Amino acid sequence: KNEVEQSPQNLTAQEGEFITINCSYSVGISALHWLQQHPGGGIVSLFMLSSGKKKHGRLIATINIQEKHSSLHITASHPRDSAVYICAVASSGNQFYFGTGTSLTVIP
Amino acid sequence: DTGVSQNPRHKITKRGQNVTFRCDPISEHNRLYWYRQTLGQGPEFLTYFQNEAQLEKSRLLSDRFSAERPKGSFSTLEIQRTEQGDSAMYLCASSLLGRQGVGYTFGSGTRLTVV
């Protein structure tokens, strides 16, 4: 069993839809990261969370430490949001564990 | 400082050859990480440094792999006697361990193809 599980693995949405990607983890963490990877392979860090909720533009990330669960929401999705979204957790020992990613395609 | 820089962006090599990749982290970051990502998978941890000290190595890092960070700044990852299974994206990231947690920045990666 992976330390980090993401769902769904693949997601197709119409432009404008509200999107949710879920992440569950099984280790004690110091922080959780949401990453965005574009087809060329470059990775961008979207959020780092240790509690609560963060918002950046149309992106919202939440974390529930007790339930060991985080969600990434995209409001008013756009084709340029098409990418792979990866959940990563920094364990209490500063080891990083990655989910396998959610491939999002937003259709115009 | 424009972020984490990795060179080369792409490398094609023949099986059995040695390759070396370089990572230049954000200058004030004290931690540097190497990851490998194969197609359709999330990144897998290989090793990380705090300053010049290599603190942890994954079991994925066979004897053919070696990483250095001699002055606590840039790092190199060398693969000796490459095999086709080494074909992957090699990602570097750096971070600054601080009171509020770990700020974490990825490089664009080096894509290795072993033919």
C-alpha cells in the first residue's frame, strides 16, 4: 500500500466545471504539498499546507489532519488547467512521499 | 536567483555509458533532493542532502548511482554503466528548513533515455 493515495487517477471535465482531487495519506506529516506537472515534465509547487485551507486564484487546497486527508479544488476550470496534479507529503522525518498523480483534462 | 536549475534537460546515452546530471538549487536552500520519475508514476525518492551531508539514500539507489554535493551548493547525480531501466525523468528539488515548515521548489528535470 502506498503511503499516499490519490483519486481519481484520471479526470475529464468541461470548461467551467468545479473540480475536486482527493489525497489520503497514512504517515505522520509535517506538511502536505500539491504539485502541478505539465506535459513537458516540469513541476510547480501549488500549495504547502500543514493545517486548514489555502486559496490562490481559482485553486483551493484543504487539509484535515485528523482524517489524514486533503483536497485540491479548481473553480471555473479552464483548458490551461490540464496537467497532472500530484499530492506529496513531508513526513515527520522529512522524507517525501508522492501520490501517483491525477491526470486532468479540461475540454473547451 | 530564478529557481532550481537542472542540466542537461535531455540526455540520450548508449547502454553501458556513464552519465552525470547537475542540479543548482536556490542559493539559500540548505536541503537538496533527487527523485526519479518513470512514465505514469509519481516521483520516487532517491536521496537528499542537508548542506553537504548526504543524509538518506533510497534502496532504489543501487551501487551504480552516486550523488554528491561537495560544497553544499550544487549537486551532481552520476549513473555508471547505464541500463535501459534507468530511462526516466530525474528531478531535483531544494528546500529551506524553517520554523514554518519546508518551502519546496522543483527543477524542470533531466530526461534520460538509454538506448
